[in-house]
Amino acid sequence: MSVFRDRIPDAPGNPYRLGRHIHHDSRSAAYAIAGAPASTLVSKRWARRVPVFDQGNVSSCTGNAAAGWLGTDDATRQGLTTWQGQPVDERLAVALYSDATSVDDYPGAYPPDDTGSDGLSVAKALQAAGQCSGYQHAFSLQAALTALSTLGPVMFGTEWLQGMFDPDPDGRLRLTGAVAGGHEYLVDEIDVDRQRVWLTNSWGTSWGMEGRAYLTWADATRLLGQQGDVTVPTPVTAPAPTPTPVPSGRTPQETALVTALTNLDSVRDAWVETLPA
């Protein structure tokens, strides 16, 4: 087993709080989602049943993305507006963030220490609360698009660049400027024709297009290539994912490499399809 962690501090003077760090565990490779050919993907927007959240001055983006996932439709259930009699709102998002800071290995926990957290830890918090049966991971954009098209919304954890604080009038995020920190956000729409993915952020409806913005597939690939990660929770209405069996004589690291190469094949096929005949 190998684990990679890295804290991404917020740059001073950011207009919004961030709070996502990097936490990659080699055991996650056993729960990889396979990427399907681009020709099989269909556009889909998963309906959100709760308002856009606003994390304010708290580094709770991971909890906000997780609570947003809970309140958004997927392939097996409608998004929840309440959980055990409590509304799915900013308070629940902060509670999930607090649980994630208790699970992760960063010093301190919220409250009182606003340490930030990561996608893997908040997925563990979701599972511990009984709000998901498990979670999987997408290790390529093609795998993320496949999950988004067929399973439901997914959580992206990536670097956030200064230019991304101000989306274009049409909602596009531009990857310009220095790294402002790390951010977790819910990606809930795939547009196959325009090769875009749309996200719902956690900075209120005054940001972007009523709290939403989009990344081109090329830009999403770039962000994921910079130690980004994609976490795909499994709703309690679906069976918990089980690890991929390791073939005899193949180590987990070799299996992860095979998975990565397979995903690269899918990306290559998708690229070839875009070339003129």
C-alpha cells in the first residue's frame, strides 16, 4: 500500500475559500471505473433538488460537494432534500466536512481548526453516515465522463487557478493565472456535443451562472493531470462496490497500470473519432 498526501494552502487574498488537499491511496485502484468509448456517451444533466450552497469563510468545499451529491439525482434515486429529518443544506455540508477532518490525517479537526480536507476522506464520511454504500474512483477523464453519463454526478478535486474565480459570461472556466489553492466541486452535467462538463460550486448563486460553470474536456484533462482526483459515491439504493479481483501473479500496482493503459486506449479512440475522415 502507498499513500500520497499534500496540503495545498489557499493563496492570500482569494475572493472565495477553497480547502481541498491531495490524498491518493493505492488501494483505490481496486475500485476503478472503466472508461467507455466516447461514441457510447450521452449528454446528461442530473437534477439538483437542493439550493446551491455557500461555504462562506469556511474551507468546507469537500463537505459541500458531498452534500451536493446527496441532494442531486443519480441513476438509481432522486436527490434527497432531507436526511433523517434534517435538511440537506449548508449545515449538513459543514457536518460532513467536520467528519472528514476527523478521518483525514491532517493535524487538527473542524471545529475549531479549519484545516481543509480531501475527496477520499469526505467519501469515507458519507459512508460512515450511511449516506452512501461505498465509492469508486475515475483515473482518467474518459472514466469520469462514463460515470457522469451513466451513474450520476461525481466529485472533482483539483487545483484551482486564479483565472477560474471569474467564469466567462457563458460560464466557461479559464485555466489562467497562478494556483490559488485546491478545490472540491460537484460535476453534474456532461455535454457530449460541445465536449463540456458543468459543475455546481459552493459559493452561492452570485458566482458564475447561478452558481454553475463549465470546463472543456481538454481543460478538465489538464486539471486532473495535476494530481486531481474524481470520487464517485455509490448511493445506498445500489450495492456497495467490490474490489476488482487481482489476477493470479499480478500485483495491485501492475493491475493499476493495466487499468491506466486501458483508459488511455479509450482516450486515444475518442481522439481518433474527432479527426476528419
